Amino acid sequence: MVTTTNDATLTEISVEKRCACPFSIAQEYAQQYLQRMESGGPAPLAVYPFALPFFSLRRSVAMSFSLASDATEPGRAHEQVLLRWTSGFGLLPDFRGTIRFRPEHGGTLVMIDGTYQPPLGGPGAIFDRLIGKWIATSTISDLLRRIVASLEEQQREWLAKQPASAGR
């Protein structure tokens, strides 16, 4: 979806993935993963503006996050993660979004929604419609895949540490 706000065209992205991790701990695990990424840990966020079989350009971005009340689901007080990144490269857009968590079938539904403004004005908007949004969605989907994998791994590690009599 493309929306216009204050004379600037913003592109919206929304992705979601189910996770085999209890809702009660998912956000805490996600925060731990994001803290490692924010500090330049083992898996910094990378944008892949060109992912062709014979050519790939990878650019790390400056990522940060914070917590805010999630008002999109009435009746249950909990937080959402506000996510931001800056590419520091004029041809790649900056991203602003949220990560939300919902209980689902004994696990968690993890959702990332956000917006960015395609760079370079009119030509950038055309590029965005042709391939840019696909690149951005692929980048966000990869981030979501990595977050979910981390949540599931942290949950497996926690379960492995529990005494056998805990009745897994």
C-alpha cells in the first residue's frame, strides 16, 4: 500500500509469522535479540537492495528500538516494540515501524508493520512501485524470520534447562 502524508509518499509494509514460543515470553526474547542487533552483535540488520543470483549488495543499517504501549488490541495491557533504522545511504530509505505480538494456538503471532519514504522523489517512487517495495518487504521478512528463529531457539534452550520432572 502507498499512502500520502504531508506531501510525502510513504510506502507501508506489513508481514507476520507464527512462532513456536509462548506469548508470555516472546516479547522479552525479542528484546534480547534486538539489543544484540542494536549493539552490533553477531547478526546486525542488513538491507539487500539488490539480490540477484550473480550480484548482491549488502548494507548494514543503524537500528534502534524502544517500547510503547500497544493500543491496537483493547482489553489487554501490553507493549509493542517501536523499530527504526537509518541506512546512512541516500539511495536506501529509512524505516519506522512496530513489532507486535499476539497469542495464537499455543504460540505467538509476530507482526511487523512500518513505513518508509522512497528516496529520490518521483524516480524513486517509480522504482519503489517496480521493485523497491519488493526489496523492502524481503528485508523486513528476513528480519522477521530471524526474530522468530531467535525466539524459538531461546525457548528451546530454556526448556532444555528445566528438570526432567517439570513435565514438559
